[in-house]
Amino acid sequence: MADLELLSVVALIRDMPDARLVRGQVGTVVEVLGPGVFGPGVFEVEFSYDNGRTYASLALTADDLLRLHHEPLHEAA
């Protein structure tokens, strides 16, 4: 997924039982660990409570994530 970047808000697209995370869990990209030249990019994603306290931080590939959008995409002029 080429549109992921630092501070992108993302959701997991599969359960990750070892990390006690489930599909749909929302996190934030806090580091870009590797480009997706020959495969999906790798990102450090932080999962936090509403108060900001982190409960999980994982290196995940773009194939594990769906970028979330809070505003409509702008149409090309």
C-alpha cells in the first residue's frame, strides 16, 4: 500500500493473537522501517488507549494494514 506514511492512521486487516490484537484495531504509523521496493513496505505501528498510553507497538507490512481517512479525497481539477 503506497499511500502509508508517517502518522497515517491505520486499521489491522487480520487478527494478531500473539500481540493480543484483532482485525479492525486502530493504530498510528510512527516509523517507516523499509520501503516497498520488492514487496510491501514495513512500518512501526503504535496502538494506544484513548488517553495516549501505548499498549502495543509492532513492525507490520502494508499488507497487514488499511489506511483510514477522516476527510473526503479531493477531486483532481
